[in-house]
Amino acid sequence: MRKKLARIFMTTALLAGAACGAQAADVPIDAKALFDAAGVDGTMVVYDVRNQRRMTYNTARAATAYSPASTFKIFNTLIGLETGAVADVDNDRLPWDGKVWMHHGKPILPEVCNGEVPLRVALKNSCVPAYQALARRVGAAQYRKYLGAAHFGNADAEGPVDRFWLNGHLQITTYQQVDFLRDAAAHKVPLISARSFEALDDILTIERTPTYTLRAKTGWATSGKVDVGWWVGWVTRGEDTYVFAMNLDMPRSEIGAQRQPIARAVLKQVGALP
């Protein structure tokens, strides 16, 4: 009986501890005017790592899951390197299947994607065929293992192994994007080695200045009723790290150009960018 009571007490204590460590209420971000100016619905979440403070615009949408689309290339890069599906980011060139990537009848990828490319080029230019070739090397079983260990969105890798992050099977919320990216920035994603994190840090960097470094990736989800655009990543500024994820509806393709200006304005507002 005493052992049973002790187990009950321990379980209660653990649950209480989890509740105490739960995320505090979000600090609201005043970004309505930015999204209204673009004429679209959207959300943005920023997490201040040092102060353990999560800031959000549009909490309801931030909790809504969408296809990660090309933002999955961040995790896909880590998985590809860790499994040995690709040897490195510069020398192991991923093959092209000969098909130009189209959307609404128009090519949407840079010309460099229509050929064999290394990961550094594939990530920078969001070369879908290259990452599809990588996925076929990785295989569904490995994806299930890594997605499950990292609790990445709904961790659904069903469907063709080279399309599950594009066709709506894999889904992730903006909050979950930030949770994953916080671990990626801290080099704490399960099953991933320091070597793979260092390679990702290198090729994900889009700006490096004397005062900050910005690592980020766009995404364009086309599997829903309305296209959804993403921009996710993190800023390191001295001893501070700010992890962020934003998405917005893209009823017209030209709205995609609004992702970065909106997100950068928010990052400046919260002190992540100068």
C-alpha cells in the first residue's frame, strides 16, 4: 500500500512540475496593420530564448496546422546528413529528375534547380527535385524514426516518401515550428550529431553582420484550399537567440514577396533585429 501511495505521490509531483514549467501566456505582438496592409490573414510567433518569452500575433492561427512545405528542408537537411543519404553539403550532388517544377502552369524554381546540385545550392534555392532525390535515399522508415523522436508536427510520413511534406500528410503549427527550431538552434534535436548541426548552421545562414546572424527558410504550401507561405528561422544577436515562424495566406502568388518584410518588421519590433 505504501508503495502504491508513493507512486501516486510521484506521479502527482511530476504532473505538477510539468504544469509549473508549461509555457506562460503569450505576450501579444502588434502586427495586425502589417498583415492588413498585405490584405491577408497570417500569424507570427517569436521566442526569446534567454528570457523564455514567447510572443505571438494571432494565437488561433498559430495553433492551426499546415503543410510545412519547403520549411521542412531544414529538418530534411539534418536527416539527410545524419543518415548518410548525402555525404556533405558541397561535393555530393543530388540528381535532377528532368522535370521542371511547376505551379499554376508556371515554373516556380530558380533555373539552377534544373540540374544536379549540392545541398548548399539546393537549400538556398529551395530545389524541390534535389530534396525529393534525398528523400528517396533516406526512406520512409528513417523519416518515421526522426520525425517521431523530434515530435515534428503530426510526424506523418505516409504517402510517397518524396512528397509527404508537400502533399498535406505532414502538418505542423506555427507554435510547433518554433519548438522544433528552438531545438535546432540549440543543437538539441534528438538523434542529430554536432557535425550535422554545424553544416546546417552554415548553409542556412542568409545574413551575417557584426551585430547579428540570421538563419531562415521560406516555404510555399500548395496542398490546401489556399496557398500558405512560410518564413521561419532564428536570429542570434550576441548572447541572445530569437526563434521565429510566420505564415500567411497566399491567394495570389505575388503575396509571397510580403513574407520577409512583414516578419522583419516584427523582428525589429521585438528587438531581434536592429
